[in-house]
Amino acid sequence: MSEAWIRGEDARRASAADWLVRLQSPDLADLDEQVAEAVAFDNWLAAHPANVAAYDAVLAVTLELQNAAAAIGKAFEDGPVARAALARRSPAATRGWLIAGALAAAATVALTVTPFAGLQTAGSAPKSYVTAKGERRAVKLADGSTIELNAGSALSVTLGAHERHVTLAEGEAVFDVAADKARPFIIAAGDRTVRVVGTRFDVRRRAGELSVTVERGLVEVNPAEGAPHSGMAGRGFRLRPGQRLDHREGAGEVQLSAADPAQVSSWRAGRLIYRDRPLSEVVADLNQQFAKPIAIDDPVLAQTRVSGVLVLDDQDAVIRRLALLAPIKALPSPQGVLLRRDEAAKP
Amino acid sequence: MAQTDDDPLLALYLERRTNLVRFLAARAGSLAAAEDLAQDLYLKLVSRDPTPDISNPLALLYKMALNLMLDRARGEARSAARDTAWRQVERTEVGGVAIADEPPADEAAASAQRLRQLVAAVAELPPQAGRAFRLHKLDGLSHAETARVMGLSVKAVEKHVSAALKALTARLGARGGAGGPP
């Protein structure tokens, strides 16, 4: 490591810290000025990979310190370190410090006291929610949680005194769970249970295939009672945002992969988004949205990977757009629509 | 993906996504919130009609991102309070990564040790930089408020905070190296 290199690293770190301070104090009232600053920042990052590395390092440390602010502040109030620091301060400064401390304390109290007062319902009878083909529905529960059901889904909800329980019989839903530490939120789907540690995620159970994708917070997926406790499927998994778990009911394994939660739950906005998914999955999804069944008679074609966005409006239009993403042609059949490989399409 | 060919804005988004997250993380104070915003921006981009001719696509991208942040700040004051409270009750974040409540014992010990490192690093900052850092970053005062308390100009406060961040990164940021957005 040469001296010049160390100086360069030091200078970059200083620039990165300057940028972060500027970005974190948006004193520019005008949106266009903020945009100009953001573009300048982006250009600075793009100018050199070392700028990116320096900024990431400063950002990581800053976020870590901000997240631990309360604990660090407390250590300063309690510990010998803090007393030493206090001794260095001038009397005038101490007053400012105390005012600042009081402000911070007030803010903390307000945040911890506000939520969920009055939401402690004692318990309720199970309620069932069902959506037909092509129907999507949002349900607001008494505890403040929301469930958005995709088409062709059925689930029941019991808000108990000690536990909130959902059974997903079939279909797919996005759960946005209100925090209530005293009453865990548990979803039973086939031979798995999903225990909620965090807040927002998508659960899908169709034809014995289960998948869970986490958008925000933490979610635990465990074998249900009575499920085979062998192999990989015998243990529980804790999923973080951007992680997806796939499992075929009764099978001995569980697949974990990275997934884009916005894509998985895009059906909420009337769109389906796929990145490298089999055509069979796309067709299964479409068959929940439209009355006329779509079939694929070619198992190789069914495994063709599809990437792209499908806006859900008219079935014929959707199939036409699907033909742009996969080498298919659609033929009318007595049952509905049959997808065939389009030999004319480029491979 | 097929749709990026006729949509330069979406193509630019995919190219600059990590930089957008870096920008948003600074503003939002958390990588998770920044990722959330970047996803919202993606959904906004794919749901609109592609506009092939844009004079300054990068500026438009950041303008959309800033507008999304403003919308959120206005519309989600309630749920932000809820989320924050939820984080305080249920979990903590270390380096932007959510750690579940009741961590395993070794994790708890590691985070206690890390907290001691953080406290020591802050305590050993030069006096003025340390004070500006604590008032602004730990107690949440704005630069202007910090300047008033310390009897300095806002520019001077910014310089002190920047110097503090630089020193803290040099001291704390070495572990593993990669710590930013993926």
C-alpha cells in the first residue's frame, strides 16, 4: 500500500462524507435544485468505482450509527466514557446538550406510546374470504392488518386472544400485518406454517405448490404439525426481504431463492411481472384471472422461461402480448385456448 | 427484457438502480426504505406509457424518485410512525440489516461488542466534530439547530459532521469492506 494510495483513499472518503452530509440535509427548498444535486451525485458515483466504494463505506457506518443512536446515546449518559466527554464540555455547551437530549427523549416517547391502543380485540369467530376468477379483494382486519387476495383464492381468519390465525386453503395473498407482540400472526398453508416476525409478504398456494416471498420485515416458515420432519423440509426457515421460499407439499425439500417482491405481488396492481419463470406458471396465473381456460399441450414448451410484464385487461390482448414474450401461438380449442409452439418464431 | 428496448427511462433505471438506492438511503436513513422506494419507482415506470424521447432522463428519474419520497412523507406519516414504533418494539437494525427480536446469544454478544466499538469511536472524535455529530446524528437536531446550540455557522457544522463521518468510517468501516447496497 503506497502512501499516495492511502492519501487518495482518504480524499475519496472525505468527498464521500461531504456528499452524504449534503444529501442528508436537504436545505434546498426547490425540487429542481434537489434534482440537480442528485444528478451531480450520480455523476460523481459513476466517475470512479472507488467513489462508490468510499460512499458505501461511509453510508454503511452512518446508517449503523443512526440505527444505534438510542443505544449510543444511553451509553453516553450512563458510562464512564460519557462522563469523560461531559468533562470536556463547556457550561454553555452543556445547556444545549440537555435541551437536545430532552427533545430526543420526547420524540421517542411519542413514538412508542401511539400505536395500537384500542386494537386489542378479545377474540372472534373465524371469518372466510373467497375471491372468484378475475376478482381481487382487499380485506381490512379488526387488528389493523390488511390482506389482499388475488383471484381464485380462499382463506379464513380467526383473531384469537393469544394468536391471529389464517388458513390459506387455496390461492395467493399479500399480508400487511399490524404489530402485536402479544398475538403472533400465523398462516397455515398446506404442510407449512408461516409465522410473522415482520410486516409484509406474499403467500401463494396453488395446486400443492407453496411459495412465500418477503417484501418487508422477517417471516418464518416452519413445517406444520404432522408434516414429515425429514430432510431440508423438516426444518424452519427465516426469510428476509427479497427472499423467496418454494415448496411442493409433501416433498422432502425446500428451495430458497432471491426474488423481487414487487414482481411477485404485482398482481395487486393488475399486472403480472415475471423474470425467468416457466410458461406453465404464467399460464396457471392467467387461468386464475380469466374464465376461458388456457392449456399447453407441450411439456417442453411449458418449461420455456418467460420474462416481462403482462397488464391484465382483456384475455385475448393478454395472450397476444404473451406471444411477444414466448414463442407461442394461440389456437381456439373446445375447452378454451390452446398454446402451441410457434415454429415461425425465432428461438 | 423486451420492454427496455423502447423505453430508455426504464433501461436507465435498471442501469442506475443501485445509485438511486444509494441516494435514497441517505435521504430515508435506511437501506430497506430506500429499496422500498426504488421498487415503487420501478412499478411506476413499468406501468406508464413509454416515452422514447426525453431530453434529460437521469434528471427525470431522480425527480420521480424525489416526488415519490415527498408523496410518502405526506401520505404515510401515520404508517411511518407505526413502522418506526414497530422497529423499536420488534427488531433493531444494524448496518441497515434487520435483526429479529430475541437474537441468538452469540448474535447478542456480537452486537453488544459492536455497540461498545461504536460508542468508543464516537467518544474519541475530536471535541467539536464529536459534539456536532452527537447533536445532529444521535439527538436528531437539524444542521441549523446544531449550529445554534454550538454557536457556529451551518457551514461549519456541516464540515464538522463530515469530518466526523470520515473519521468514524476510517475506524469502523473496515470490517468486510462491502457494506453498501448490493
